[in-house]
Amino acid sequence: MHIPDGFLSPATALVTGGLAAAGLGYALRRARKTLPSSATPLLGLGAAFVFAAQMLNFPVAGGTSGHLIGGVLVAVLLGPMAAVVVMSAVLMLQCFLFADGGVTALGANLFNMAIVAPGVGYAVYRGVRRLFGGLRGRLFATAFAAWLSTVVASVACAGELALSGIVPWRLVLPAMAGVHMLIGVGEALITTLVVAAVVRVRPDLFDPDVERERAPRAGDVAVYGLLVSAGLAVFVAPFASGWPDGLEKVAGVLGFDHHAMTAPLVGAPLPGYGVPGIDSGTLATIVAGLAGTLAAFLASYALARVLAPRERAVETGE
Amino acid sequence: MPRETLDRFARMDSPVHRLPAGVKFGVAFGFVVLTLLVPRHAWWVYAVESLLLVAVAVVSRIPPWFLLRRILWLEPVLMGVALLALWQPGGPGLFAALVARSTLCLAGMMLAAATTPFSDTLRLLERLHVPRMLMTTLALTFRYQYLLLDESDRMRRARRSRTFHARRGVEWRMLSTVVAHLFLRSIDRAARIHAAMCARGWRP
């Protein structure tokens, strides 16, 4: 998902850069003000840990392998504000020390993987945790958050590429989201297995008091909610709404209208069955996305059941 | 992911190595912006730029295989995104232009990074007023990534020598345990580092 140089239009690069700088600056300020001084080395070591963890190859099939990305893992283990700083450090080092991800695309990469992924992931994690308690609920929330954050980050990335006029939205969205729905499965599995292992060895890290310290304040939620939704509104909403007028207006405002996507690039699978306002290609994408999300939700629950099987028995003392 | 960082040959001596980090990264960034601003099909510009890059690479005396291997490793990502452009009007030309442009930008930044020790890059970022907390985090990340990598290698080797043949599911659980313990060791190490930093008079 690391966007190289050369794929983003100047406007997209500037907007993502601004959003990323605002998000990272806020996280740094909050970290300096509220975290104890011992947290500074923790952030550095956390980033070094993500680096080392990303180097471990998990065998997938036919000789291929995948690796952890780590946004949700760090958000669950160290808290969302720390996760923003840690993932930013990882991405900056990847950019300057490995040339992985372009300099002009650094803002976009930071926004997608250091702000959207941990931010959305942590919000989902908290939401699911509220509904399902206990270890099983925690693992369920972790798995689903890891999967969904990977997919949402890839959708933001697709939106940035499409808005830059390089690739058509109708192609880049299914391609990016589809691939990352699969990558997300690996991410969810690894993240959940790791969290389960940490809980087993150090349950004290998840004591309610310790966890409250990591949790974001109302202000943080507001700032990141605003940043993420502003980003998604700029990059994704113009395409997600079926109205070509809206798209053209935004493209005109931002100066991309010379790249306007004129003809449908993929034929609609069910011509004539479209919902008013939404053409059937968009509808198919939405339905596929919802089905995938539901499947991931159920699979996350199944995974949590497998990893935390005997909870009820322990609670009732059997 | 390759483990080798780009600054492996950064401590050599050559006219390019001797330039200040600010100049190198400034020129590289200007090169990237210029490449992105020229019209997409100005092929002669790309040709001139690649000759320029080759010249700099030769002067810097960094082994060509090192740079080529890094470029080839990142090329699939580039191609993957560019492939989608084939469905645009004027696809093949756009595809070729995108790949050429991105590869040039990549090579330019890579040359700057490969001839600059990372500590100099950090100092440059500091001069650019990157917040101090982020700088400390970056410096610690750079310092300790090698250590944690070695640590995870040792843990994995120890585990492997005790497990003869693991099925994929077992392998995944095993690797996850390695990651979990790596995390726990990292936070313990962070506490010790904090004590050491305070003992040497560090103030946040």
C-alpha cells in the first residue's frame, strides 16, 4: 500500500500532507503533554518492534508469504495516540532508509497507514469491545478491527490514486479493496494471535486501569474523527456517490477535470436493474463490500471462539 | 522485506558522499518534483535524467548491483499500480510514462539516501524543525531496529531447533508467539533505556 512517487497529483499530495501533518502534530502534542517521560523510549522501541515484526514472513500458500503491518496491533497494545506516532516513525524510516514509499507521497502514506488505519481500527475495536466483553470479546474486536482497518486504509489509498486522475476509480477500488480484503485476513489472524499470546503472558497489561490510561480522550476522538472523515470525504465520497455532477464539481474545484472519467470503463453487469442515483456497477461494489465485511465479522467471531474457548466454564467455576 | 538498509555504503568516500546531506536531499527532492512536473510524454527529459543518475551513481562508486537490486525489489509495487492505468484512454503510453517517472524518482531518492549516513539524514530532519519527540522516536527506532531484528532471529532459531517440522497452522502460532515476546521484551527494554537515559541527564 506504499504509494511511490509519481502517482499522486500535486493537489492530492498537498491535501494528504496537510491532513497527515495535522494528525501527527496533534498526536505528538498529546503524547508530550500527557504521557509520562518514560513513554518516549517506548515509542521508539515500539516502532523498532513493528520493524522487526514486519520482517517475519508468515507462510501463506505456494511459496508466497505475508507479513504483519501492525497499525491495529500497536493501537491495541500501546493505545491509539502512541500508535499514530509509532506508525509514522515506521513509515518515515521506510521512506528515507528503504526508499519504500515516495517522498512526495509521504503525506498520503502517513495519512492512510499511520492515521486512518490505527484510528479507524481503534474505533472499531472499542465499539466491538463495548458489545462483547471478556477475552473472547477482545480477540473478536482485535480481529475485526485489524481486517477493517486494512480495507479502509486501502480504500483511502484507492481514492487518492483515483482523484489524482492516474487510474480509474471503477477499477482501482475493486482491485485495491479486493486485494486488501485478503491481506486483511492475514493481518487479522496475526494481530489476534499476537494479542492472545500477550494476554496469556502479561494479563496485567490489560487491566482496566492500565487500559484506561491508553484510551483516547473525547477531544482526541473528535480531532481524529474529523481528520479521518474529512480525508474520506475528499478522497472517497466524490466517487462513492453515484452522482456524476458531484464528482465533476469536486474535480473542477480541485482542478482535475481534464482527467474526468467519461465513459464507463467496466460494463455494468446488470444493465437496467440500477437503483435510481446509483448505477449497478456501484451497487455491485457496495453489495460485495458489505458481504465481505459481514463475512469478516463472522469469521472474526469464529476465530475468537477458537482462541478463547473455555471462558464460560471458567466464569461459572466448572 | 529486505533487511539491508540503504545506508550500507554511506560511509564510503567519494565526491557525492562528501556533499552535505541537505544539498543531496534538496537536489533529490528537486529532481523528484521536476520529474513529476514535466509533461508525461517528454521522453527526452527522462533520457537526460537517467543519464544524469547513472553519472552520479558512477561517481559515488556505490556497487551498481546494490542499487539495481533495490530498484528491482520495489518495481513490482510500481508496476502493480501503473497496470491499472492501462484501462485509461491512452493506456499503454500512460503506463510506460508512469513507470519511467516513478522509477526515476525512486532512483534519485535512493542515490541520496545511499550516500548519506542515516544519522546525517536525522540531523537534516532536525534542522527542518521536525518536532523533537518525533526525532527522538526516529533515532531510537533506527538504533534499536537492528537489535530487535537480531533478537527475533535468535528467538525464531531457538524455536526452530526445537520443532522438527511444523504445519502451517503451527508455524503461524509459533511466529505469533515470537512477535508477542518480541513486544514484551521491547517494552522491558524501553524501561531500562529510560532509566539509562535519565541517569545520563536526559530531559524530555
